Amino acid sequence: MDLPQLTISRIPNSPYPYGKEKAGASSNGERSPFFIRTNYPGLDGVIDKMRELVTQGKGDPTVRKKAVEITGRIKTDPRTGLPNRRDFTAIAEAVYSWMKKNIAYVRDPDGIEWLQTAKKTLELKFGDCDDQSILAGALLSSIGVPVRFKVVKANPLRPESFSHVYLQFQDKGKWKGFDPTLHSKAGDELSDYQIFGQKTVDLSGVPVQDNKSLMYALGLSVVVGFSWMAYRHRKINSLKK
């Protein structure tokens, strides 16, 4: 994630359509997943593209089938005897465990922000933090688990820059971490003392304020409101005199 601005062309023979070009096809005639390599659009541009790829992935039958397969052995619902896919934490734990064992962490090519579709990461079995976040987001949301991205400033050598992105999933109204690059478990994420700044973005692209920022904004609006009321009160009284 922590990369300079680049000016480079798309990957040769990439099946992704640019302009009026048509998407290429694989040997079996199907549209192929694509890689992206273009001018570095900045953090917001990367997150926008990641959201687009999660949305694309969760609607891909291959991804959804893999999610159902991965969660086939979670705790069963006693009413049906089938896997309880209403238990979002159990789903996340199964997907996390599977990704830890099957998707290797591999950094982007030097100097290139390289994003993969969820389907391509399933095929290659490797990717960096943004690729794994895209795959996890597509797998989880393809079977109904709400997800969002969390972007953090976690590099002590460059504490002013956003350097890492991972997923969060929601269960029973609470957001929990999902970061397979930590090699721990679903629900874990970086501690506050490990990060220098953060923001969360839902799949609609709307940044989510943290509680401190929200409370500050509310407090400021109250102060401004009372100040305006006091000013109006003084103004009216002065006119009466």
C-alpha cells in the first residue's frame, strides 16, 4: 500500500477492457479475471478499486461456491442439522483458517500497486494485504456477512502514511478484525499502540468516523449552536432597548 505515484502502462495482454478494447477470453472461452497496472491513483483510488473488486467477487458463482465449500464443516444448526451460516463469527473463523493455510502472502512487484480479483487470487493462491482483503471480503459477503475495509498507518518509519489495509466483518452489531497476514485468528487486529492513524470505509465508499471524531464533531456543533443562540438573544434584547 505504501507506494509512490507511478506512470506505467497496463500489463501486456491483460484481458481487462480499457477504452473500446474487449475483454480477453481464456482457453475455455470464458472471460478471464484481470490484473490492474496503471497510474497510481492514490489511497482513495486504490480503495475504490478494491471495493469494486469485492462487489464483483461476491457476485461470482465460483467465489460463492468456494465460500460454501469452506464453511461446510462449521457448527450445525440443531434445527436442520446443516452448517449454521447465520453464525457470522463461525463463518469468519472457517474462512480465516482456510486462507491462512491456502493463500500465501506475496508482496506486489517493486514499485507497482497490483490488484487481483478474488477469483484470480483463488487461482494463484497468493497475494498481498489488499489482494487478501479483496478475497476475504468477496468470500464473506458472498454468503451474507457484512464487511468493510480498515486502513491504518502502521509503519513506524513512516507514521504519517497509510501502509496497511485489512478487512473487518460484522457480527451481532460489532465490527471485528479479519487480517490473515497476522497469522492469528479471525477477530484479531492491530492494537491501538501499533498504529498511528486509521480510517474505515464501508463497501459504499463512505468513510466512517471513529467515535472520538464523531463525539468531537457533535460537541463542536453543540458549542456553535449555543453560541449562535446567545448571540441572537443579545441582538434581540439590544433592539428592544
